Amino acid sequence: MSQISTIIHIEKKYIFLLPFSLIMLLSACNTKKQNVKNNDLSTEENLYLGQEPPGLMPEPFAPGMVTSEDWEVSGVFTPDLKEFYFIRLDANREKQEMVAFKNKDGQWHETVIAPRRGQPFFSSDGKTMYLSSQYRKRTETGDWSEMEALSSPFDELPTMRLSVSDNGTYFFDEFKPDFTGDIWYSRLIDGKHEEPKRLTHTINNGKSFHPFIAPDESYLIFDSEREGGYGDSDIYISFREQDGSWGNPINLGDKINTQAWEACASVTPDGKYLFFNRTVGPVKYENDDYENVDIFWVDAQVIENLKHK
């Protein structure tokens, strides 16, 4: 069978015969480049604010868009990966505010949502945003409802992050003024959450905060300042044992943890990347109470590597 060819005219002077398969390949490449330019979420290259994904070495997330020379913490995506939320200082450096990047019509747009309240965490269906002991519901228009308080006793608990699994179990930290605290949990039984229970000493051996529970509860990630760490607070992971208990926490290692403060870890809804915070030095402002904290991300293969060990 003879090869199919296509005639292309250039400046009406020359005629070239190119294989049809090559024409289709060039067209596909141009379409891909256009999708990248437009931040089209139908292509993987435009997920995660259009950033180049990291490998097994952590990298600052979205420099110039999210990560800066200032203070940013707790970066999380919605389950559909179309919105990214994090916390930063306001322009006057007086209050902490929650900021979102939302993808609309193929473009990422930044907007300030509200003053900070805890750390954002989303239910697996994307319909609820948990903010400490409060929450907001996704409305029919795609916006968020007014803030509502969780039912008692959760509405009175001093909590920084409340994480929830697919079956509705809450995992949350107990924040105290002296920065000591433990991680608690509460299962959803017959449509109602049970009285909160403290996790065992295996987890709460030191100062433990910012829990992230895997959707299937197969592992728990948290940060803790305890013996055997690399310096300040480190990030740990505990895998669920076959008998339902929690295994000994494993330090995520010297690629993730340093002598600085690492904390506020979470895994993207697609399970591909681990996000966390790290203190990287002073800010550019003199006599400032805040340090330069950046949001980092790394391939979630680091979790699988520890699991297989």
C-alpha cells in the first residue's frame, strides 16, 4: 500500500509532500503546547498550577505564585485538583489569611478567601472544607457557605488541623498555648461521632500536631518534636498494622527533615505528591516575629519506599 501524503503550500511558491502521520504528530504537539499555555486541566502538564512535578528531592512549590521570601503554610488541593488553598500573611503583615488559586476557563486566578481559621482540609467528595473546629459547605453555585461550628464537643476543642478519612473518622490535634499537645480521633458510628479518644503513646510520644489521615486510614502522617529527630519538629509516618493498631512512627528521613522546622504535611488527593512546610531562614523585614516558611512538595514515592522497608 502506498504511503498517504498531504500537500502543504508555503508562501504559494513551494510544495512539500509530508507523511500524513507526521502531520498528525506535529498537530498534536501544537495542541499540547497550547493546552500548557492555557492551563487546560485536561492535560497533566497543567495540574498543580502548571508546575513541573518534583522527584524524590523536595522543591519549593510554585515559586513566585505561592512560595515567596515570606511566610506561607499548609498548602492543599481540592479533590478535583482545580483549587489550591494555603495560608499567608496579609499585605500589612498583621493577620494571617487563607488564599486560593482557582482554575476558571483554563486560567489560574488568585483570591483571598477569609482570615485564617485553623488549616484547610477537604472531605474526599470535595463538598466540605474543614477549618479546625468549624467547616464550610460547597454551595450549588460552587462557592463556600458561611462558617459553621462542628457539633459538641468538637466546637470547643483547641484544634489546628482536623483531618477526616473516607469513612468519616476525625483525626485532629489538641493545641495548647505552650505548644504541647496530642493527636486524637473520633469514629463516625451510626451517623454520629463518638466521644474523642487520644491515640496511643506510640503516636503521642512528644509534641504531635497537624495529622493527615490517608483516605483509607492505611497511614497517618504528622509532625512531632521528639528524641531521635534531626533538630526541630520533623515529619513522621505511622502505618496501620494488620491488627488495626498503629505501627511505630517512622521519620521521613534527611531529604524531608532537616535541623529546621518541618510540619503541616499532607498528600495530594490523587496520591502523587507530599506537601509540607519548612523554615528556610529569616524574612526580609527587620524585627519581624515571623520567619521565612515555604511550602515544599515531593514525589509521594517517598511514602511507598518507607512502607516497603
